[in-house]
Amino acid sequence: MELPQITVRFDQIEQAVQGLRAGGDAARAVVEGDIVRTGATIVLQKLKAEAPVRTGRLRQSMVMRSSGSGAGLWGLAYGKLLVEGTHPHEIRPKRGRYLVFERGGTLVFARRVSHPGTKANPFPRRAVRDVQPALRALLQEHGQGMIRLIIGP
């Protein structure tokens, strides 16, 4: 199953990285490592808090992978369906002739069912909106450290 990716981008971070490359390895390490990892961790924690929970699998599947000046947040493929919602659609069995499920204590066998669709739940948008102040504070705090690394104390 292919996993969707949510990319955490800080406005103009790439330009900052390019500018800081001239400041040496120490400045680059601060930008590429600490800020991106910490920012992605903040977003990941809020995403997990905002994610709808029925079985907990989606929340448990959310992980962060970082490299260089970027970080990706990954989770189960059906997360996209939760975020975007679905139109009404028909469900047919993938294997066998019948869908088998329990409804009201009775075992049901059906060749197909009509799913009414689901309402979109834009929890990632809410999560990112809610952590913006923390991300701004992170950039401000580390920005001062980067300036000291580049121009000296």
C-alpha cells in the first residue's frame, strides 16, 4: 500500500539554507537538522492529536522522515480518504463472491453494498494552523542562533 506524504515546508527555508551555506557547516547543520526536525516533530504531534481515532491505526502509522532541509510525515494511505472525503460509491468483494460483515449481531453476505460516502475531515490543515505560532517561535529562536554563527558573537 502506497503511503501518502505530507511535506512540512517553512516559507523561504530553501533560500535561507542557500544563504547560510556560505556561513559554513555549523550554520548549515543548524538549519538542515534542528529546525526542520523540531518543526516536523511539532507538526507530527499535533497531527496525531487531531487525527480521528476509531482503531488508532492511522495515528500509530504517522511517522516523520527527515533529510537535509525537508521532512516528510507519512501515514496509512486511507488517511487521504479521511482528509478529502469520498463520494457515494459501490463496494464489491476483492476476493470471493460475497462481502461478509456483521450488522446488528447478524452475519450479512452481500455481493455489493452502496457506501454513502464520507465527509471530508481536513485535520492536517487544522493541525498546521494550530502550530503556526510554535513554528514561528522556533524559527525566531534558531534564527538568532544562526546569525551568531554567521557573523559571530
